[in-house]
Amino acid sequence: MRLTLQSSRSLPLSPFGGPAHPGPPRTERHPVVSHPIPPSRHMATEAAAWATVLVRRHLVYAMVPVPTGQWLVQQVPNGPVQLLHGPASVIDLAATIQRQLRTARPDSR
């Protein structure tokens, strides 16, 4: 005599060959969550973007990052080279230049 297990509801098999966990099938997937950029890397990226803008707009002559995280800045050709101690200093310089530009132009409001 042969014994067979008959069930009114058959369970699907898991990838490992055993019965899968009973329950409703999952139709939705969790969205891929991007990992936030660490603050230091984010600030370095923002500083590089500001450096590009300042040089392209001819507001400074040259800005070059140094492997130590510092920046070399030259305001005018043949002028002295200034050493900025990190990305926060680059962002501060960009803010200072913006303030100078805003106060130098007449109020057009």
C-alpha cells in the first residue's frame, strides 16, 4: 500500500526544494535605496563644483585640489597662490565672492 499526502492546497516549492513559506505572494519590491554620500565626500564634491564655476566665470584665475584635501587658489595671473585648508574653505570663498558681487551691483528691485 502506498501512502500519499493529498492536500486541497498545494504549496509552491522554495528555491531550496522544500515547501515555500505559506502566505500571499509578494508582488511589490522594495525600492533601491541609495546610500547617502558621507559628508566629507559630499562637501568635496560641492567644493569641486564651486571651484569649476568660479574659474569658468573668471572670478578666480585658478583653483587646484591637492591630494591632501587642500586647495591652491590663485586670484589673478602672476598673483600669489593661496592655500585653502579644505572643501569648507572653498565653499566659504565662493560665499565671500557671492557677497562681494551682490553688494557691488546696484539694487535692481
